[in-house]
Amino acid sequence: MVLQPWPKIYQQRRCTAEEAIQRGVQSGQRLFLTGNCSVPHLLMDALVQHAKNLHDVEIVQVLTIGDSRYVEPDMEGHIRVNTMFISNNVREAVAAGRADFTPVFLHEIPLLYRSELPIDVALIHVSPPDEHGYCSYGIEVGVTKTAAEVAKTVIAQVNPKMPRTLGDSFIHVSKIDYIVEVDYPIPEIRMADPSPVQHVIAEHVASLIEDGATLQTGIGGIPDAVLSFLGDRRNLGIHTELFSDGVIELVEQGVITNEAKTLHPGKMVAGFVLGTQRLYDFIHDNPIVELHPTEYVNDPFRIAQNERMVSINSALEVDFTGQVCADSIGHRLYSGVGGQVDFIRGAAHSKGGKPIIALPSTAKDGKLSRIVWELQPGAGVVTSRNDVHYVVTEFGIAYLHGKSIRQRVLALLNIAHPDFREFLAAKARELNYISAVYTGVNLSPAH
């Protein structure tokens, strides 16, 4: 069969969002929804409007940002979400039992689409085609590219406001079944300014980062704040599941050059980006930025090929033995594993690598300690006690890898909030983790 010129294919497959949903989506199908700030809102509006004509449609997704009308109570029986990461807009639906959560390492999510969770329809959001007929997935390549490749039907919003990102980030027009042209700004996410506590934690974390390191920064105020302390470093690199606006100034200052990287030297590698229009302008057609599928970016064995790999991730609580909970508050499912373990293990196996967990010492305005003698009942262990290396709070740095339980308890007591140290030490003695008489821990309350 001779393939028609791509402009002709493009014109033949143009339609409205309503036409694409009515023709392309059927009851009982599994739909993939591209995420982050790339959610195709016009297509989702059309799907919600058409939902009463459908039943048992499953939407699989990861992190989505923006309106989530598709998880409201009146969608029950018509649309049900199965999310691999619980973002704010679906958290209430998961808690109420109207939506499902599937725990899985981020680098394994695309593999599910080739096995346990085959995709019938992929809803994606891309840039206009280039002169060769290739559209870029733009700001979200990570889990989207594989989902679109394995889907039986692909429905795409084509938006001139979507940045054209480079790397393994393209789909040809001939692979898209329904093309819906839109023209609206890509939603923006502005990272909040770090709190005074986060500022101090970030300074501690930055002290661990050497010249020539390659960085992974997770979502949150602490990882983003770390970047502000790195202005005097040299030849830093980026290999991360996501990055935000904070990297731009370090690139412009010549701090992030990527020249010392041992994998993809000269390139910033990520799966997706979250940020403002400034970031979208920065990544557009920028040859130093490459976005790749998550099964590539987050593969721990590939991450480890970056020497001096530093991973920075946050947590909700850490127990005496080093178990890290980052996805739930007791039995309440809150977020997901994400890429934390992928990068913890990758950095741990990197030559000169440093896996870091950073968190404030307290929660609820200082009423609760995040360094705990035991995790809350139902709390999920994201990073096991066997994987943890560095734990950082505003009170300092604890290095746990290769340490005994007694040594871990003493190290963590020293970075717990002073108001809780005496209580925690008493619990440690009850558990026979430490002896009744010991030195090396400051139990003085905070003032």
C-alpha cells in the first residue's frame, strides 16, 4: 500500500472533539489520558458530555492537573478512573471509592500498557506537525508515547501552543486516527516559594552536591529550593523524571552544562516538565533538552550509568529503622510511588551517587514528628530500610546506609525536632533499639 502524503492524511482526519469522541470511543473500552499540564481539555469536555451514552469506560492515567469533571459522582457507571498516581484533582474520588488506584513504580507503568492494561484509545495532546509530518508530544512524553504506540485508536489535540520538544518525543500524523485542532495556552504551574524550614533543608541537601553531579529533583518545594543554593557549582547535569523553571537560571549562569554527564553528555534528559510559559519557551526546539519515555528515563540501571548521580525526593514520615512512607497518610491513599524508588536505586548504584530523602522534621504546625518510632497503621513503605541512604531535615543530615538499627536510631534522633527527641528516645529504649544510657544525642527542647 502506498502511503498518501502526510498533509492529505492530516486534512482527512481533522474533526471536532465531539466527532472524535463519538466515533472513537465505545462502551467497555480502556482509555489512556495523557497527563500533567498536557491534559487535552477539549477532548475531556466532549467525553464528559457524551458519557451518558457510554458505560464501563475505564480511564487510566498518572498525574493530571486541572478540571476533573470526569470523576464526579454522576459519572459512575459511565466512566471510572484508574490512576497510577493520586493527584489532587482525583484524591477525593479515590477516597470515596469512585476511582481506583494502582500502585506501581513509575518506570514500569508503560510496560503495563503492553501487558496487563492494554489500551483501546489514547487521548493525547501534541504540537502541529513539522515538515516531515511528525508531531511532538511536547511537555509530556514519559508515559504517553508508549500508550499511543500500543493503542488501537489515537485521538489527538493538535495545539500550536504546545512546545516542540526533542528527543524520543514524536508521533507521525499517519499514526493519529482523529485530529482535533485547538489553540489555547498550555496550563502553567508555579512552584510555591520555599518556607523558611524548606530553605534550611535545601541548604543541607545542597551541601551534598559536588561539581559534576547529575541531578534528579522530584516534585515539591524542597527539591526546587535546592537549585537556588547551587550557583557556585560547576558542570552540573540533569537526568530526571521532571524539571521545572528552577533549572533555567542555572543553565543561563553556566552551572548546568551537562558536560560532565556520563550518559547523554551535553543533554538535559527528562520524561516531562511542569512549569510556566517561561519554561515552555525554554524547552521549545531546544537542542540541549531531550524528553524520553519513562521506561527509559526512570530505568534504575540506566540512571546508574550517570556517575555522581544525586536523587532528591521527599517523604511524609521516616521510622527509626529507615522505612520511608511517601504515598499515604495511614490508610488514606494520598499520592503514589512515582519515581522515588527508581531514582533512589539508580543513584545508589551510580559511581559516587547519593540518594537523598528530604523532609521537614514536623507536620501540622509542629504538632507531629515526621521522624517516628513506627509508621502509622496502613502507611505504605515506598523506600525500604534497605534502600535508604541520606535522610535530611532542617536539623541536619543522617547517613543510614550500612548502619545498624542502633546507629540509625541515634542518627535520626539527632535530626528529629528537639521537642520530640525525648519521647522518641524513650520509645527507642522500650524497643531495645538503644540502651538505657547512651551519648551522642541532644535531647534539649527547641526554643
